[in-house]
Amino acid sequence: MAPSPHTVPSLPMKDNMPLPSKRFSLANWLPDQPGGDDLIQSLKNCVVVSSQQRIRLVKVAVTGLTETLGLYPTASDKTSLAREMVQMFPAVKDTTPGLEGHEHFYNNGSGFLEYRLKNSRMSLPQDKKKRKRRSRQELEVAAKSAKTVVAEDEEEPITPGDQEKVDWMRYSPPTGDNQKKHRDLFIDTFSFRRKIINGSPTITDVLCQFPRLQDMPELINLEFQLLYPDQCDNFISRWGRMKEQIILAGEGNASVLVQIQKFQPDDNRDLCALTALAFALHKSVVQVRGTSTSSSRENSLLFLVQSIPEGTDVEAAAKAKKPVYQQPFLLALGPARRPVQYFAVLDKVAVPCGTSLITAIDRLFKCHFVFNVHYSPALLHFWHFIAAFIYEVLDPHTVKPIIRSFASSVRAVEL
């Protein structure tokens, strides 16, 4: 299901919050560690924290925590350490509105500290491992999911004329004279259409019943606008500035920097930023139908956009796609870094997306909501960043710490 819109209150950052009584002090531990003084100076002097700096800080912090308190420190110990980290080094704060700033390091059983601790416990014998308990955050998500199921049953009633309107749109090809009528009837049958699509048919089935979504692709934008009237234009209006911030923030990651440097001055700058974002938020291990598979950064980009030469039969290319690409993605006609035309591949159907990459990405994102389909697992963090921090249709508090951390780095970039 597509996530619901939200409103996040903006709370003041609690810079001077008193720390609870703690049994481990990072301030006392860090200077005595190899390279500790260098890490302290690099974090105190930087504005945008690189992923390597953050990983190194977490590693040395967890090492000190476990050597002092063992592999199972209390939640209070981990919270205290997380707060101390952001007070010592303000540049590492999670600046997501509504958060205190330490939550990406630890909060209710999740965060970078917890991930590192879990990895440290992997070598323990089974009888030494404590039973895992569901975190408060997991319980809250489960409760919200239950409420969502109840809410879905309270949809608007279907009027008797809806099927007749849908049939007229289905069997009346759009012409210059009737396009306005198509749009009006499309709006009128919104509730009817959502009830069908929320029943989880395939994209092909939806396009068969509502073919105007293919030959009038602007209706995809209209459907998303009906779902999220206040967020519909957020990507188009915000991307111009944010793309440069993403590129500059990504330069702090060695693997991202390598990709950025491959782009020439006359290459597509938007594609450079999207590549940087996908590489920075790469998800190396993904779950597909209960099976864990690895995915390289280069391969993950193929779930976003695939290039084909100009003059290629687009319909044939869409039908010939590999079975692994189940979620919507873009076909780009032309040179790999300077495409000239885009199509969204939905199942094995090609839908025009224009000549602008940003317009195409905007439409591709909206397709997930319009057709009620999941994001590609290889791009889950990538799409969650866009959903939470650009469109604002996903509560940023619910996304992974690595996503919030990169978003904080992006916000820290001054152009």
C-alpha cells in the first residue's frame, strides 16, 4: 500500500539537554584510542559528515561501550551514548524535524549503534544470545497497520453510474474534442478506480480496464494529485536546488565520488545527482520473496533507468525486459549520460514520460502509488528518501537511520 501523507511538527533541537547518568563516557574513551584525536578534530571541523566518518565514529563508540558494559548494554546506556555523540559533534546530528537529533544512532531498539551491536553478537554461541523483543517502534508500526486495515473498509460508496463512465473512457479513444470529458470522468470515478486498484490487480490488468492511463499519461499525475493534493508538485519544485546538495553531500562517500567524477560537464546533471543518491543509499542485501540476494551499486541503477539506442523499438524492448525487473523503471533513449526521451516500463507496457529526466522520474515515482505497487527492493532506500524528504508523503521518522543521516548531510550543504 502507498504510505499516507503526514504532518510532522517542528520541535526545537535540544542542544543543552542534560544527559542521564551514564556508565560509559565517549569523551573519556575516544582520545585514548588509536586515531581518536584525529577523528575528534575531523568531526569538530566539518560541516557535512561523510559516511566513512560516521562509520568510524560508530565503530569506536560501540567498541568502547562493549568493552565497558558488555555486548548487551541497556537501552538507557545506548540512549545516553547516542546523545553524547551528537553533543560532542553537532555535525552528526539527525536534523529531521521533530527529532532530538540522536535517534539515528539509537532509538527504541534501532539505529547505527544497535546495528553495530547486532553484528558484534553474531559470533556468540546460541545459548549466550538473549531473546529478541519487539521494539516499541515495531509495535507502533503494527498498531498503525491494523488501524489502516480498518480505515480501508470505510471508503466512499460507489455510485451506480461509475461503471458506465469507466466503460465510456475505456472504449472511447482520446481525441482533441473529448480529452476534457476524459479528464472530468476520470476525476468523477476516482473512488471507484481506487477500490479496484487497492484490490491488488496487476498493472497490466489496471491498464486494460483504464487504458487512458497509457495513452493519456498525464492522468497518472492527476491520479496522484487526487491522492496527495498538497504534495503533487514537490519533486519538480524542489529538485533544482536539492540535486546540487545531493552531489556535494555524496562527494563525502568514496564510492559515490568515483561515480560523480565519471560525469562530464555536458552530461545530464540530474542523472548525476540521481546516481549519487542511489549509490549513497545503496542497499547491498535485499529480500526478494523471502530470499536474501546481493545487489551491487551498478546493478541497482538498472532498476531505475536502462539505456537503449535511439531508434530502438520501445514496445519490443519493454516486452523483452528481464523477469527480475518487476517494478516500474525507465527506458532512456539515447546516450547513457545524455538521454533524449524516456518511457516508464509498467509490467511490459511502455508509457511515454517525455524528454526531461526529472519529469520522467516524477511520473515513475507516482506510478508506484497510482498502481499500488512496491518499490524495487534494490532501490528501497533511494525511493524512501524521495518519498520522505522531497515529496513528503512518507513520515521521515519511519525511514531507516541511514536515510535520515544522508538527508541531514544534504540539508547541511550550503550552496
